[in-house]
Amino acid sequence: MNIDILLGKTQEHLVPLEGTKFFIHRQMLHDFLKLQQSAKNEGFDLQIISAFRDYDRQLKIWNAKARGERPLMDDQERVLNFSTLSPTEIVFAILRWSAIPGCSRHHWGSDIDVYDRKMQAPEEVKLVPSECIENGPAALLHNWLDDQISQNKAFGFFRPYSTDRGGISPERWHLSYYPISRRIIDSYTFSIFKKNILESEVLLKEIILENAEEIFERYIMNFDLP
């Protein structure tokens, strides 16, 4: 496995999704289009709101949150008071919703965030749990996806964060293409993770390193399987 793919430092594995600004893994394009068409047949307009995200973009997101320039949320989608948090609390608050650069599944091109364009314009999508349950605008799409995934009719896609496992917050909108993502995660070792942190410009690096083993097990290797 090319380590640059793991860390989001290459685009050699990607192809553009026609008609959009997004790039996805070339090996999943065909099955994504089949999933999209299957959803269309049921009256949904399944679209991607986030796909491949490179290392530099993830670094900007992390560091902005670490500086308090982007809001941190609790599990009830309430904005936390950044000034009252310790550095360790900031790290774990960020990790609940955002990956450390070099650790995001979005680096791989196999993972996407989706929504129903019939119910929301792209600029309205916030990627929070309330959008995907009960009367949320994406709830019906995700109820349908539940059925497709449980019946093995989702063309290889599954939800790695369908339940709360004490790490990353449940993300019903996050789909992963199993034939690729499983192969990639099997190559992701703790030594790769730690070397990435040591060589990075990530803020709060010392806290991450102090808690490296817990973070690796709880926020990278801790996910649901199909």
C-alpha cells in the first residue's frame, strides 16, 4: 500500500466524478454510480457533499479548530466554550467530529458524505446527526440506505460510523466503499500513525503524542463493519 494514499498526500488513485468538483477512488466509481441510480429509482437524488480531502486541507481544518477559529460541538450539536477547555479537552473535542491530518478516511477516496439534493441545497448541508433522523431533510434517504446496506444491496458501501463506539460521533451521512477501505485500513499501522504526527505541523502535537495509543485505537481503528 502506498503510504501517500493512507495520508492523503497523492491523488494518483482518484478520478473526477463527472459534473461535480469531487474526486473519488477510481475502483469505486462504477459502484457509486449504480448506488446513485438505485436511489434515483426510489425517488432520491443522492449526491456527494464531501469526498476526497487531501492532507493539507485536513491540516487546515484541524489547526483552525485547535486555535478556536472553527466551532467545536458537543454530542447535542451545541457549540462548546473554547476558552474553558484544556488542551487535552480540545484535542478530544476535535476528534469527536474531525480527524487528525493523515488519519482521515476521506484521504483514501473510498469514503464519501452524502445527502438528498431534492431536500437540501448543497450550501444548506451541515453534516450533523439531526439532518439524518426523524424529520431531518436526509432522514428518508438514510432510512432507505439502512435497508440497502442490511440487505447487501448497497453495491459495497457501508457506514463505518453507524453506531457510537466511544470514538468518532455517529455519522449517518458517511459511506465507505468496503472493497477499498478495508484493504487500506489493514495497512494502517501504529508506527505509520506516530511517524505522521511526529513529522507534521499539527497543533497540539504534544497532547496527541501523549495519548497516541488511545487515539489510534479509539479514533482510527474503532469503526463499524458491514
